[in-house]
Amino acid sequence: MNLLTAVAIGVPWAAGILTAATRRHARAIGFAAALVSLAASALLLRGAPARESLNEALMVLFASLTLGATLVIPRRDCTPGTMGGILYVLGSTLLAYSTENLVVLLAAWILSTVPFFRAQWFGARAWRPRIGLLLSSIALAMAIAVIAANGHAMSIGGLKGRSPGGMTVFGLLVAAVVFRKGICPAHAWVAEAAEGGPAIPTALLLNGHFGAMLVAKTIVPLFPHIAGEWFPLLSYLALATALYIAIRALTENSPRRLLAYLALSQSACILAGLESGTAEGVTGALVHWFVVTASTMGLFGVLRLLEVRFGENLTASRYLGLAEHAPKLAVFFIVFALALVGLPGTLGFCSQDLLINGTLASHPQTGLLLPIATAMNAVSVFRLFARLFLGKRRTGFTVMADALPRERWILAAGVLFVVLGGLFPNAIVALRSAEAETVEQAMFISRPATADHSRRNAFNTSLPSQHGN
Amino acid sequence: MDYSQAMLVFAVLAPGAVFGLLALLWLGGWVPSERVISRITGVTFSACILALVTILWRLAAAGHSSVTVTFGNWFTVHDYHFPLVLLADRLSAPFLGLTVVLAGLIGRFSATYLHRERGFLRFFLLLHLFAFGSLLAFAAGSFDLLVGGWEMVGITSVLLIAFFQQREAPVESALYVFAVYRACDIGLLVGVFAMHRWAGTASFAGGLPALTGSRATLVCLLLLLAAAGKAAQVPFSGWLPRAMEGPTPSSAIFYGAISIHAGAYLLLRVQPMLAQSFLASAIVAAIGVATAIHGTMSGRASADAKTSLAYASLTQVGVVFVEIALGWRAIAVIHILGHATVRTLQFLRSPSMLHDYHMMHSAIGGELSPTGKYLESLFPERAQVWLYRWSLDRGHLDNILDRFAIHPLRRLSKFFARLDSLGTGTR
């Protein structure tokens, strides 16, 4: 671990302890620590080779998110405990992204969940999130224990292509992904975490995307042979999850649950893209990772700002007319929402385009579920927007301030990211494309060339030929 | 980049740039006056008209039939490209002209019509975004870029239907329209993907992607799904009367002129491919005929002026679909231009319809006489009653969609909710 990595991880942890100890200036300390962490991560990214910069890019993304969270979090929520927990999650997540050691990865995986078990930090009460996170940690711990028992080293680089522990370890790692990412049937904890826990820290937890990280960083490089054979099952499961959750979201009236479902459904597509094995699919998945992260964080941020202004019991079962009170928050919400579901003018459009191409190319039948799920999610997110912001102005609500300057600038930065990324996507897509090649190569290492070819051309062979009529 | 190319780029980008600038200034806290907004709109669309006239004049002088601007690829991954090509040819130029002229007119009309309306700035922002989306769709040199403009038109359409946001009915209608658009756009997305896979490109700047046989049929049918959704063809016609909840100027330009014809434009674009497939052509014609009959019947039973006009539009677009299926491209384009112009005028006059009638009655010194024999009187009385009920319920299309699509999905969603709540004791 070099100095910059140590700074990126250590400063947030130290600041978290400082916040808890002094119990003063929580926002200022949190902001400063996240800023230092972001700067260190950005320097790491700058020095990383283009094809191997995924870890560093994810570190920059998550540090940026946390920086935004320290600014956008309402004063009511900005307690030393919450800010300490957020900084602790930041340090743990960056540790998970940066490490090349399986034991350290397991430690970071567990540490990132600890604040959600302690009532003093995030005050979460629901049991399902704890069970989901616990099971994912147990599955990962067992996988690493089996690898260690077989006498393998703990370095990810040293284990590449060696399938340590065979099917047992592969199955356990997939189980860890399923529980952590909320893939069906282990999806229910995500909505409960969003509804029962603190909104912004929960959004950070979900946007760590530890499940996708485990796939890209560990499962694909370590198990190329097994992954090639069994990985499509995870892809089918992810696409089924995307559709199941999209249907489930159609009648959901709790804004927090609905946002959690949308985030879950859209992020399930990341797994499908990673598995597709096509350059478009993998690149689309990596770009989509960034889009989902930025947009869901923005959406949860706006929702929390609405809750502290207009009450915690907001509902999508009737029209609330909040755009009359908070037009700028309405605009931020709709832009993030449109980006999440891939409407043009946002980076989401590019990522969806690539994802659809990639998944349809490798799985012509099941790949169709992706655009269908996205279309349903678009309807759900527009319904949520309409119910929250449109309709008759409720006189029961006191007139409240629209986005404060602090909130406005940080939300505007998020909007600029998704919009400018949508207008000039090549910079982001080209970087992710280089990283995607690394992931793709890892997937196809040692695989027979014919199998590779048939996978890429699954669409061509599964549909009628040019003159087949 | 020569002068014509620069003008084409300007004409397409100008409304988008104005939208972006006004939106950023609003976010920064500046709210321009109505006069400033309407002047900016007037200058923008006048400049766009001038740019397009210049292009046409230079093309005619040089004897060229099209101008193409290639910016390379918007993004590239491996051998997949998203080409950024603008094209003004004999097909797209009339649509580009129609868009900028009507958008300018609507802008001028709306400055008075929406005077002191609370959403004045919002309307003009969306008008610029809509014009940008339409111009992008019509000037696109590839289906990839067309999708971008197409979806932008869809979202502005939906936001304008919900313009009177204080009332719930327009917002509900907007949601319904959005759902239909998104469902049908799946056809466009998958169709474009299929072109990439089978032909290696979705660009048509140098001719349509080379597809024949069953592949051409499948692509045409997928694009037909998108076209039918956007053009409110049977069985997706139910959204059109709901879309009339928006302000009259937006109804005029969307459902009298531009948006409603975007589906026809898409089919005109793929018409050479369509002509290779008898099955796809026959389905296009059948949908067109069904829509024309449905439109004329439902329009006759509609009680309000805007809905009647919307169904009249539908009838004409149905006929345009038939013309495209028969390969009459030039007639279809002329039909669209004439229809869009007349229908926009009718929509814009619809709030003053009673006043117009009174003026005519005064002028002729009595009531207007009925014009010709009504078609329905040719049917037996029982059939007339049945047809009236059928038309009044707009062909039962909404009920069919409700029963076979919306309700099953809702029930499934609630079943999933019950599954998820197992063990928590909540629903």
C-alpha cells in the first residue's frame, strides 16, 4: 500500500474517530476528510495505467460521493455519530477497492457494514438488512477460508486464472454477491434498509456496489473457466431481478422503498453487462456503475431534503405538489431520474445503449428483459416525480426554502456530471472501455476461441438468417 | 466544414443551446421577463429558418441533393460505434423546415396565449428542447442519433402534457402517455441493435443498412412498434385524447404537426427496406386503415374541439401510413406537410372556435348549413347505435389495454409485494 492509498483510507478513519471524540464541527471535519481522500484518490488515478485504473476510478467516484454527502446531508442528520459512520464507510470502501489481498478485502467488506449494525451510528433497526449483510460476509469469509485451507496464497494477482477451491469457492463468492447486492431472492433487505435506516448513509452503502466489485475484481479473474460455464446463471438471475423489482416498483408508494427498488433494478443490470463478455456489455456495465451511483445518490439526497422540509411521511399515493415549494429540487430530481433510466442528454443514455447491445448480443432472449425492465423503471420513477412534485400545492405544508446554496451547488455538480457525461461521453466511455478490455480478457482467458466466438455471435445464430424467409 | 454544413449544425443546435443557457441561468437564480423570452425565441427560430433557407438555396445552386456533416463517432467501444452524422436530404429537409417554421410560429402565438401564465418560462424551455429533439431526430444520419432526438421529443411531450401541474388529470395523462411511449420505444432500441448486429451499422447517411428477407421484416416490425406508439396508431391510440390536457399551442405542434408525424418519418426513412417485405408492408397498411377508421369514428363522437381535431389528425396519419406501405413516398411527404400546416392552424384557432362560428353566422345572416350527407346515416339504426357506443368508448382500446396489460401487471406487482412482506407482518 503506497502513501496516497494510506492517506485516502486513513484520513477518513482518523477523522471519523476525531468526530466521535470531539463531537463538534462534524460537517467541517467530514468535508475536509472526504476532500483529502478525494484528492489522494485522484492522484492515484492520475498515476494509474489506463487499462488498470478501475480500482482508482472507483475510489475517486466513492470519495466524490462521500464529499457530496457531507455537504448535502441535512443539519438534522449531521450528528457526530452519523458523520463518523459515513467517514468510516468511506475508509472501508476505499480499502476494499484498493486491496489486492483477499483477507484485507474480507476485513474491508465486514468493516463497511459495521455502522449499520450499531444503533449509535446509523440507528438502523430492521432485521433483514443485518441478516443480508451478515450472510454476505459469512459467505465471503467461508470462501476465503476454503482458499486458505487449500494452501493458496491470499494475493488476488497470484491466484488469477487458478480457480482456487473450485466450484465450492466459486459458489460461495456468488452467494456473497447475491446477498450483498440484493439479487433475488435476497433482495428484500435493500428496501427495508432504505426505509428503516438513514437515507444518505444507506445510499452510500448501496452505492459501494461491493457485489459488482467482487465480480469484476475477484470472481472473473480467479475463475475464468468456471465463470464462463456458470456465470450466465448469475446473469439470468440479475436480469430476472431487474424485471422482478421493476414490476414490484410499479405499485410501491413509499418513496424511499421505491427509490431503493429502482436503484436495485438498475444496478442488477451492471452484473448482466459484466457477464455478457462483450466489449459493449462490459464497458456499458462499468459506465452504468457510475451513472447508477451518481443518480441514486442524487435522488436519495433530494428525497431526504424534502423529508426534512415537509415531514418524514412523504408518500407517492397522492399528489403533493412540492414543485410549488421547491422547484429547483424538482429539477434536480427529474434530471437524476432521467439519467438513471437512460434518457438522452445524460450519461445514462450511453450506458443503456451499450448495455442493451452487450446483453442482447450474448443473450438474445433473456437480454430483452433489460430494456423492458428499464422501461418499467422509467414509468415508476416518473410516477414518483409526479406524485412528489406535481399536483395541487398542499396548504398543510409550511412554505419552505428551496435548495440552499450548499445543497444547490453540490446537486448541480452531480447534474453536471451526468449531463456533461451524456453530451461528451467519449472521455468516460474510452476509459471504461480500456478497463473493460481487461475484464473481458480475464473472462475469456484459456477459453477456447470457438466458444468465445459463439458467445459474441449468439444473437446472429439465434435469429433468422438473412435469406431465411 | 463548408458553409452549408455549418448552417445545418447551427439550425439543429441553436434551440438546444438556448434551452441549456436559459436552464442554467434559471438554476443560477435569474428569471427572464416574458418579453426577453419571447424575443430570444423569435430570434432563435428566425435564425434557424434563415439557415435552412440558405442550405436549400446553396444545394439548389450547386445541384446537390443532400448535405452531410460527419463528426466521427460520439463514442466507440471495440467495433461498436455511435456515429454522429447530421444529414439534410430530400426527405429530412421538409421536416426540418416544418419544425423550425412551426416552432417559431408557436413561440410567437404562445407569447400572447400564455401571457402571465405561471409556467411561461417552463413552456418556452420545453419548446426549445422539443425543437432541438425534433431537429436532431429529423437531421440524424443514423438511427442511433435518431433515437436520441426521438426520446427527447417524447419526454418534452410528456412534460408539456403535465404543464398544468396543479390539476391531477393532466399529470395522470402525462404518466399514461409516458408509459405508452416507453413501451413502444423498446421496438426502436431493439431494432437499432439488430441493424448493428446484422448490418454492422445503423447509419443511413450512405444508404440504408443492407438487410433483406426475414431480417428486414423483423427490423421493420420493430421500428413499426415505435412508429405506431409515437403516431398513436391502433392499438396505441388511447393516449392521444389524454394528451389534449396540455396547453393548446403544444397540442398544436405536437399532435397536429411534428410529434404525431415522427412515426411516419421513421417509416419513410426505412421505406426501401419496408418495400422488400410484403408482410411488414401489409401490417403497416392494415394498421393505417384501422387507425383511419378508428380516428374518423371516434372523432365524430368526441364532444370537445381539441379531441375531435386530434382524432382527425389520427385519421390523416393513418392514411399516410397506408401511402408509405404502398410506396408512395412523395405523396406521403406532401400529405404530411399539408396536413401538419392546416392542422396546426385548426388547433391554434380551436379556443376561438365558437367566436369564429358566430362571426360566420353573422356574415351569412343565419346558421351554417350542414355539409353533405353523414356517412353514419347509411347504416341500419341498430348498427348506428352500436357504432355510436363503440366510437364513444373510443374503440374500447383503453379498456383492452387496461384489462390485458395494466391490470395483470398491477396484480403481479401486488403479489410480489405480498411475497416480499412475508415475515415482516406488513404489506
